[in-house]
Amino acid sequence: MDVFNVIVFLGLALTVISVLSLIIERLFFPSILAFIAIGVAVGFFWDGNEVFKIAGEIGIILLFFLLGLKFPLSELVKRMKQVWKAGVLDVLLAFGVTIGIALLFGLDFSQAFLIGAVLYATSSSISAKLLERHSEKHEDVKEFVLALLIFEDIFAPLILTVAPFIIQDEPIAFTDIGKVFAGFLIFGVLLFIGSRFVLNRQRFVKHLLRQDDASIGLIGLILFFAGIGMVFGLSEILGAFIAGIMLAGIHDVRPLKRLTVPVRDLFLPIFFISFGISINLDQGVIVNALFFVLIVWGVLSKWIVGRVGGRMYGLTRVQANEAGFSLAPRGEFSILFTALSNGAINLFVGLYIFVSAIVGIVLFRFSEILANKTEEKLEKVLPNETKNKEDQ
């Protein structure tokens, strides 16, 4: 294929992807589902290549940079103090209990760990888009859901750090442990120094961001932080997330978004398309009892976290129910774990992610109705509690 044909093909491919994404968005579903479906279709004809996968990784790196950019360090600490109890419950149920369920169905520990990791993290990208669209949601519900997503965004990279040693049966050496600790230490120092510099040198930082080539330097900085994470055995998305937190201290982050969002929007679809390609349906679709149990438990575990954790956070009963029904979609974090596996288990978790994303989106859209219906049922078996906030 000559250069001209490559350009024509690339232009046509981007146009088709854009149109399909627009159609899905008009149906009030996030475009992520369209990208995954495109990847599944492309997978019948093409297996992808290393350049394609790296382009997708750049997209997910920029996504987590922008997530970190929403929360300065002081705000992040404040949110963690408010939501840590719900976050711990989330880890115990969605991660720990899920591993136990998988073991009961006869899977070995490495496969059970993979399934637990996949079920743990709610999709930040899907949930953030849904929260933006559903402006009618009560602010307290939004704040709780976002705070819990931040907790997951911090804890999930830690799981991703140890996952290769468990899922891929890699031997753990003392040097590996030391390297991970060194990585955390370096990130801690960079975050402290960088945050102080950004906070105290606002004018200088803003001057840099006004330069014509500012996007090159900014994206280079983000990739540098992501690379540090990879070098020290941590996750690249953890590095990008920390870079975002570091720069979140700028009073006006709009220039940062203006420089990075277009690049993210170009590369992030490649990440989900690449995931779709990895779902090889030629191997046969594996839908068994465990699959359905995990779909149900994936929803139920998050509802319990929302209900119990939301009440500890200070939400009313109905608000806590609504939060629980808003946490079901799985997405980018779950996809990252599939890169560590292969074969039948990879197809199994890939299908789970796709189905759970659809189920989670539907539950989110009807979360307010479901919350009220659920509370009507619960009032028959639970004693009345004094509501500390006005029900919505």
C-alpha cells in the first residue's frame, strides 16, 4: 500500500469511526461501546501491531492525566478523608469477594486475581461522561461517585503494579520490591516539589503554556512521568495521574486541557479499538454460570458499596441507592488488566467488560427510578432512619 492509499484509508477510517461514534452518542450511549465494537469487527481481518497499541496507550495516559488534573493535592487529600471507608469496602467486595467467587468456581488463583481486578474498578471515562450528561443528579451523589472513582483511580494502579507477578507467574525478587518502593519514593518527591513549584510560580508556568510549542513540552512531560512509572515497575497511568495532580495547582487549568484534550480524543479511541481487536471471537464465546454470576455480583457489589458507603459518606437512603446504581460500568482500567492475560480467560473477561459496560450504562440512566423503587422495598424490611439530608 503506497503513501497515497494509506492517507486515503486513514481518512476514511477516521470518518467512519466519527460517524459511528456520533450515532452511538445520539442513542445516549458513550462512544466507547462503538470503538470496542469496531475493534471486534476489525479483529476478524487484522490483529493490530505494536505501533497501534502504543498509540492507544498514549490515549489512556492522557485520559488519566486529565483525571488527575481535576484534583489539586489538597483537594485530593480532603476527598480521600471523606470517602476512604467506602473505598475500603469497595476493595473488600468488588475485588476480594470476587476472587473468592472465582476460586469457588474452580479457577486457579492467578485467574481469580485477574477477574477480581477486572471487576474492581468502575470506568472513570464512562462515569464522568454520564455524570456530565445527567446534570439533574443531586450534587451530593455526584461528589460521592467522583470521590470513590478517585479512590479507585489511586488503588487500581497499585493492583496493576503487583498483577504481573501473580497473573503471569513472574518470580518476585527482592530487587523488584525495592524498585517499586523506589518508584513510589521518586513519585512522592516529584509530586511534592512539582506541586510547590506550580503553586509558587504561577506566572512563569502560565507563560510557558502560552508558547507555540507548549503542547509538545506538556505531552512530553506527561509521557516522561508515565515512563518513570513503567521503568520502576509501576503503572504508566499512575505516573500520568500524578503528573495531573501536580499541575492541578494552577489556578486556571483550561490551557492545559486545551493542549491535551485534542490529542487524547485522537488516540483514546485507538485504545478501545485495540481492546476490541484482542477479543478473538474465533475461539468461541464463553458464557457459562460464572459469567452470569459475575454480571450479577458486579452490579450487586457496587450497589452495596453505594448504599453502605454512601450512608457513611452522609447521603440519604435514596441518594445512596442512586450512587450504587451509578457505579456499575467497567472500562479502561479493566481493559488494562486484560493485557496481562491471553487465551480463553482473556476472551472471557473481554466479553464481561463489554457486557458490564452496557449494563452499567443502562443502570446509570435509570438510577434515580431504581433508587426509589429499591428504597420502597427496603423500607419494608429495614427500620426507618433519620434522614440527615433532604431526599431528592
